[in-house]
Amino acid sequence: MKNNSGDRRDFLKGALVGTSVAISSSMTSQALAKDEVANQVATSDVSGYLFFNLAEQEFIERVVNHMIPKDDLSPQGTDIGIQYYIDRSLASGWGKGDRLYMSGPWKKGLPTQGYQLPLTPADLYKASIEQSNLYCIKKYGAKLSKLSTAQIEEFLLNLKDGKVVFSEGPPSNIFFSMLYQNIMEGMFSDPIYGGNKNKAGWKLIGFPGAVATHALDVEKYFDKRYTAPIFSISDLS
């Protein structure tokens, strides 16, 4: 979340190690919902919002740019389209909870049991963004989009650790967990889903994209730098 390039490399490296499996499984388990998102993106100009209202847009754009700032590694998050990836996802069947069990009973679960709230992802975002802004106004005197970089950093770290207590709403660390994963997905998923514009995330880590024929080059390029053309799904369709 920091602007220093060294810190940024460590942040993204840790993000990739910690979320690569989660992103992969998320994209697999939500395949039908994400196909819906892909169809929306493929048939429309990804430059407007389908889900977020104005206050929510300000919030998500500021958070996205705080976590993915512009530097020598990549453009800032909104230039990559991460905000639109999240917006499209929340407007889709995934955001509406089409593939979630929503019949209760609702009891506090263990971390190993995964997501346990009686809220769809869309509901979680709506409630948590509103409560986050109310918390920031009470603590800092302004909603999140108007805070300084240091204040946003403090707020997000406290959100991650569950130290932010919403007066009405879900546990703050649950919201942060979903928000963080969605930002990583928007950074590194195929551009067909609205994020990773111009394959910026893939270029950052040297990922060759959707082509799955690079196994033959492992022995040939072992311990050597390998540069390959980057292909997205749309490049191959």
C-alpha cells in the first residue's frame, strides 16, 4: 500500500504468493458469474459504472490507487481498470450471490469455514463502504476519499486487522479480505474481465497470459531470462 518502489515490490510479491491460489480458485468457482462479466465487458465500453454510486466510486477509486499507485512498475490502479473489474463483478451474478448458500442459519464461523455472512458480496460492499466513510468522518473529520495518504494507510491497516469497528455492519476485516482479493484479481486476471488493462499486471510479473504451451520451453530456458508474447483470451478468440 505504500508508494515506495521497494515496498511496492514486496507488497505485490507477497500478494502474488498469498493470493495466486485464491484468485485461481475464485475465478474457477465463479466461472458462470465471471462469464457474465466477460460478456458485459466484451459488448460495452468499460468506462462507466454499473453498480457503484458516486460516493462508492470515490471510495473505491481512492483505495485502488492507494494500493496500486503509479510508479516505475505500473500505472495506477484506476488506469488499469481495477475499479471497473470490481464494479462489473458486483453487478454480476457473483455480486448478487447467485452461487452462494443464503438460507442460514447464520452463526459466527471459524476462519477455516470461509465466508459466513448473510450478505451477498454486493450487500457487503454497500454496507461496508457506507460504514467506512462514517468511521472516517468520526475519526478523521472527512470521508475516506478526502483523507491524506497516511490516514488512508492507517485506516486500511486497521481495517485489515479488524480494529475498525462499524457502528452498524459486518466485521471490517471480512470486508477488507474481499476488497483486497478483488483488487488483486483486477490487477492480474485476464483483461476480458475489465481490469489488467493493456495487460499491465501481467507485464509487471512477466506472465505470458492465456497461452498454455510454455512447458516445452522450461528446459530450454532453465535459469535464463525468458521473454514471450503476452496473449489474453480476446487475442486468441
